[in-house]
Amino acid sequence: MVQGLVRYPGAGCVVEFMQGNAPQIAWVLEEQNGRLRLLLPNRRETALQAARILPWPGPAYEKNCSRDAALEILERHKSRREVANVDPLELWELAQGEVEQAPAQWFAELAMSEPDMDAVAACGHALMQAKSHFKFNPPNFEVYPESVVATRMAELEAARRREELVNKGSAFIRLLWEIHQKKSTQSPGRAAESLDPDVRERLRRTIMNRIADPETSEDDGLWKLMVKGLPDDPFMPLHLAQAWGLVEPHHNYWMDRAGYAPGNGWCEEHRDELDALLAQAAEDERQEPTFPDRPIISIDAPTTRDVDDAFFIEARPDGGWNLTLALACPAFRWPFGGKLDKAVFNRATSIYLPEATHHMLPEALGTGAYSLLSQKTRPSLLIECTVGADGLVTACEPRVGYARLAANLCYEDCETALDGGESPASPYLEQLRQALELARAHQERRIEKGAVIIERPDITINLEGAGENITVSLDEDPLAPKAHLLVSELMVLTNAALAAWAKEHGIALLHRTQDVAIPKEFSGIWQTPLEIARVVKALAPAVLETNPRPHAGLGEAMYAPSTSPLRRYPDMINETQIISLLRDGKPRWSKEELDTLLPLLNAHLDAAGQVQRFRPRYWKLLYFKQQGDRWWPAVITDENDAFVTVNMPKEQMIVRARRQFFGERAHPGQELEIRLGKVHPLQNDFQLLETREI
């Protein structure tokens, strides 16, 4: 039985009420019509509704007690209640299965043999603080079940961690911002080490997540609190990460946004699958080639390691050519549906950048065991085509086999051989001549069918140095027009021939289509910036779909990309469909299954495509910035009443500016020189400052 509990508190009673989320002790001086006049320990008085009194009033004393005596009594009870040792978690465990709710005095009696009012009040204080285990519904405390407690404990812990992150992280973020602005020389590493490891890791993760997804809503409120008062910079997470040393200067944030793991380390978590594939590839290398008497050759850039197409060609006695294409065949034993396959699917394509090449496949496969390296036997999709003298395919027969290349040649060596010089490609000169003749005939037929062919020199972006000391230079690649024509036309021919073969055999492939009407006068080969700008405006973007519709820009009735299976997942899918029909009598996927797969595949291709498009542009913009104030050759390619579009042919960059920067005679095709103003590589932006006529 609780000693001193008062049912109806009046003058002389010790009571408590809530003030500022904490219980406040008081002495009742007077009670009238449900209102109490109270004396507080600080000697002040206050008025309060009786309903606000906490449900453990007492004990009661002589109502005519002096103020000093009352204050002494309050202080004594306050001290006892503060020093009382009450464990709310122990009370919660004792109450499990006993009651769903009970008043404070019940819990006091549960823990003590003869509790007084100070013990009851102390018990009430403890229960109110244990919000994860009890809910205060005056006059009772509701006892939460274990499942609710677990949830609330997690919520409270998350709230505590958020508060800790904001309190400690805000100061650190401000330091990083000052380091970024060169206003502080303090060591970010030393400052980071002073943080709690959990706070440090959460800060690191939060910053890196926001680099990858600036629009993320995860922890958005938390982030806004941490950066409150700092400038609204869309690249702030990147600046902070660079100041901290989490990423290098010139960090490729487009890779983060694409979710594309750089380098080759990503495949280590799939080591078991990779080792199994390598073991099978070692067995394949011991096989005999399907066509041992055909010297199959590849032509690529001298730095190419992922060789996925090669050919053999010979003239037919009656005119035309016999053409054999050999394609690398990762689909030969590929573990579709496994974890490695899903990782490769998410990569979707290889990415070729000035600073590095990031391969779609693990390098041990894509540049090693599956690459068509000379004198190495590889599983291969072999396509035998009969081509007429007019460059049109009259027969196409794919088969699964093995290829052993005679040589891996490069464009420059092939060009030298075709021009009559000596090079490593000279032993294969007759093949090169026949392939070039076929390529010219095939290109002519495509142009007759409306093909729009854009030719411009390739630009190499060179990077020297490291970190903040990187310098950029641009070089035009060595010209090898005949060798490039030879390879590109053979690939177009092959992809179109396989698309037609697949349609004839009723199997679904992924087709690259551009089913638009192009004016007849746009067909042909275009090389100048003005010509290219004019025809590009008439071309709609090509799309990837399962319907074998025309590709107007290529001048082909249908086109299924299949010749880069080491570099692009759609090509590997098409190769798989073909070899599945050849080996099993049916394709691996139906048209409906490919349609279901396409949206996600396209999303991955688009994300990787942004990296491929914007990262080289970043380096070009940095090149402009490093070159400083100078005049650049340019040509006007488009204009209207408000804006003029200018092309920089050598750098292959386009800038658009208001017409006021140009003279009254400005017109498409006009050559001029331009000065650039502000250049922002990170923001992917640069501005035209001034022009002058040549």
C-alpha cells in the first residue's frame, strides 16, 4: 500500500506537473473550482488547472504551513525523487504478461515492498522517460509489447544517430567547404579521425550517395540540416569528397551516377563463376579451328585488347566474294541468370575514355580468354556470306565453331599496305584489297538506298600528369580512311545479313531501327561541319527494339547489332539467339521475353552512354580552360533571329550564342574565329565571348 497518496489535492499537498518536458514539483497554496494556486521551489507562484497535475499527488501537510517550511518540504521531496534508483526496463520485464496498463503506484508496489509518494513519483519519472517501453496515458502507463518496443528502440536509435550526425557532421562539412575554397589549411584526415567511426562512415556514405544521385530523397532533411548556411551548389557533395580526399581531382562522377563500377575489381565477388569460365576456355583453346586453311585477320586500333570481330575474304571466280566473319563468342558457355551475368547486364557496354577503358566483361575474359587474339583458338560464331559484285549479300550461313586468327592488324598498318608500302599487314594485302573493293561496292549500294554517311576525323584526348596537375592536349588520329571503310562496311553488312537470316528463321533479335523518311538529297557522304549539321537535323535517334524495321540512316531494311559481343550486351544477346537456334533448335528468348528485358537494358545503356558522351567533353572543356584567352577557328552551322550555332571543327565542339555576338552578314558556312569566356568543365558549360570575321 502506498503511503501518502492523496485523491483530491488541496492546500498543503505536494504535487507535480509537466513543464518543458520535465516534471516540476510544487506546493498547493489554494484550490478553488478546479484551479490550483501553486508555490514553486524558486518562491514564485503560478496558477494551474487541477487536471494538469500528474497522477501521484502527495503527501499532504498542514495547509497553514509557512512558506519557508513549505519550500523546505519541497526541496526534501525533490531530492528524494531525484536520487531514487528506478530501472524502467526491469519494471517493463516484470510487467510483461501481468497488465496492459497500470498507474505509477502499481509499478512502485511491483518493485518495492512499502513505497512512499517519493518512490511513486520517481517511478513515474522513470516510466515517462522510457518512451520506447511505455506510453503515458494519464493516469496510467501503457506497457508496450516486445514487438513494439523493438520497433520504437530502432526508431529512437535512428533519431539519436541522426542528431549525432547533424551535430558533429555539420562542423566537419563546413571545414571541408573551407578547404575546398582554400580558406583553411587544416588536415581533413586528422579532423575526420577525431569523429566517431560511425559518424565518419555515415558522412562518407551520405556524401558519396549524393554524388551518385543528386536528386535522392534519402536523408534529404538530414543533408539540408548539415549544409544549412552553405551555398546552394549542385556539385557540393563532389567538392566535399575531393576536399576530404575520398575522390581524386577530376573525379568521374558520371560513372557514379550510372552505377558503373570502374576498372576490373568489380568481378572479384564473382570469382567462382569467373574461374569456372576460364577453366572451360582453357579446354576450348585446345580445339582445332573450324577453317584451318583460311587466314582470318582482325583490324583494330593498335591499343585494342578486346578483339571481337575478324574476317577472311576471297574473290569468287564468277565475280563477287566469299566472306567469312569470325565473331568472339562469350555466349558459347555464358551462365545467363547467374550473379556474374546480372553484373555484366548492369554494365551493358564497355566504356572507352581518355583516362581508362572500362570493360563490360571481366578483363580475364573480354581481353583474354574470349578475345580473338592471333594464334589462339577461340569459340566463335562463324558467318559465311556470299556477296555479289554489287556488294549485296546473296547467301548467309552462320555456324558455331572455333577460330584461330592468323594476325591482329591495326588500321595504320593496313592503310600503309593498301597504299603500297611495307607493313605487318603486307602479307594479307590481297585480302585487304578484296575487302576494300567489297566495302566500296557495299557502301555504294547503301547510298543508293538512302544511307546518310558522316565522316569526320577522330580526335584523341591526351592526358599528362596526375591529380590537379593533369594537362590536356588534343590530337587528330592518323588518317586511315580505306582501312576504316573496309572494317565499318563489313560490320554493317554482317549485322544486316544476320538480321535478315534471323527473320527468315523466325527468331527474335534486338534490332537497331531508324524508321523515318529521309529526303533523298540527304543520302551520301558528308564531311564538312555545315553538311553534317544539316543532315543530322533530319535524322531521328535510332532505337533498340525487337521489330525488324528499317534503319534509314544506314540504308538497311533491317539491322541487328551482333558484331561486338565482348563490348555490348545487346550484341551478346543477338549472338546467343543465333547459336541457341543452331545448337538447340530454338532461340533462348521469345520476342515477348526480349521486350520485357528491353526497358531495363536500355536504361543501363543510356546511363553508360552519358558517361561515354559527357566525360570526353569534360576533358575538352578543361583543355579550353587550360589554353586560356585565345582565338579559335570556327564555322557557323545554323542561325535564326535569336541565336547562332558555331562549330569548332578541330575540337568537334558546338557552342550556341546570341546573335548580337555576330555581324549582320553572319550566315551558315561562314568561317570565323571566336574567343571563349567562362569555361565550366564540371557544369558542362562554356560561353562565347567574342567573334571576328576572317
